[in-house]
Amino acid sequence: MAPDRWDGGADYEAYVGRWSRLVAEAFVDSLSAPAGAAWLDVGCGTGALAATITARAAPAAVAAIDRSAEFVAHASAQLDDPRVVFLVGDAAELPLTPARMDMVVSGLLLNFLPDPPAAVAELRRVARAGATVAAYVWDYAEGMEPIRSFWDAAIALDPGARELDEAVRFPLCEPARLSALFEGAGLRDVRAWTIDVTADFRDFDDYWTPFLSGVGPAPGYCAGLSEERRDALREHLLARLSPTGRGPISMNARAFAVGGIAP
């Protein structure tokens, strides 16, 4: 299995970035962070969560870190705010001193990491005593319908695609396992919750076109198909989601969030 491709900020935004921004709003609001806090956004991607923090949480400062230099460049170009600094770095080895941050958060990252427990231990390491450490991931198995619909169609045409399905690849993405991960890192008062937003598409092409970019797991699978197999997948999805081929499409986009308090 080829590594997932993470570059092309505009392509990622068209694929899931626009929905992750809606989830980020609900996530940040649910944390009830005090104004003037120092935030860390680990795996900042194209900047959805960092932008939401600046807009809704009145932070004193936000450090936003991602391994993808291209994503960091895209995010910094989109978010011009003196409170925010963007860094290229690894979630498993954060370039920060211990016990420094008031709010340590991560969006749509943990399941992609080779060692999630080590990463959550790093989140705890840089959090001050009493700080909130929290994250969210997609519900690939059911509630993130734009991606779930894609894989259901892909598997119907190619049963071998099942091993690439994010619901199969990422069993971490369910509340009990996320809670166990945070509790295992020594965080206290751990809780998990669900965030549902609506993904609205102008038409079927607005849904389908981002899968051609190759950015992320499902688009990577789609881009690797022959033209004939890709056309068959498109027609299968079209018949399921928009039989007339016209008009808007609405789907649910669900994320699971988890949070705890640093001791």
C-alpha cells in the first residue's frame, strides 16, 4: 500500500478541509477555553483548527505544527494573524519545552500516526498542569458519509479495496478506543463526544471531483485506478447519490472528539 499523499492545500480543502472547518467550530466551542490561553494545534494541516481558535477562542498565542511543509505554507498564507506561528514538526517529537501550553489540541491526525500513544504522551508533555488536551477524528465506519459512500461503492466494485477503507485501516476512530488512548497517557477526567455537521455539495461533480486529486487515502485510491475502473466507480456513486445527475447533495459528516485534563 502506497503512503498517503499529503500535499496540495487547495486540493485538501476541496476534499475534506471545508467540512473539517465546520467540525472545528463545534470542537473549539465545546472546550470552553478561557480567553488569553496559549494554544498548540498539532497536525494543523491547512489551518482549519488554528483559524477557528483565533476566530472563536480569543487566544493569546497559537502554535500550529504539521509535518507537511506544503500544508504549513498553505496555512500560513491563508491565516495572517500575529498571534499564530506555524512550524514544521513531528507530533511524536514536538519542538516545545515541557508544561508550556494551556490548550493542546489536534484535528484529524491521531489515526494517521504510526504510534498514537507516543503522540498523546507528547501532547501531555507540553501541557501545563490543569491544561486541556483534546482531539477529534472522523467516524470513518459510519457517520462521515462522503467518505463512507465512496468506500462502499469502491468495495462493491472491487472487494480488494476493503483493506484500504479507512474504517478498516483506522480502528482507533471510535469513542471507547479514543478514551482508552487518553486515559493510557495519564490524562484525567477523560470524556468522548460526537460532532455532527452537514456536508453540502452543489451537485455530484462538487462531490466527485476532489477524489481525483490523489490527496488523502480515498483520493489516492481513486487516482490510482485505470480510467475505465474510475469511470465505473463514478457511475456507481452517481446512481447511489444523485440518480438524476442534477441538484445539490447533503450528507452527514461525523467526527468523534476526546479530551482530558493534564495532571
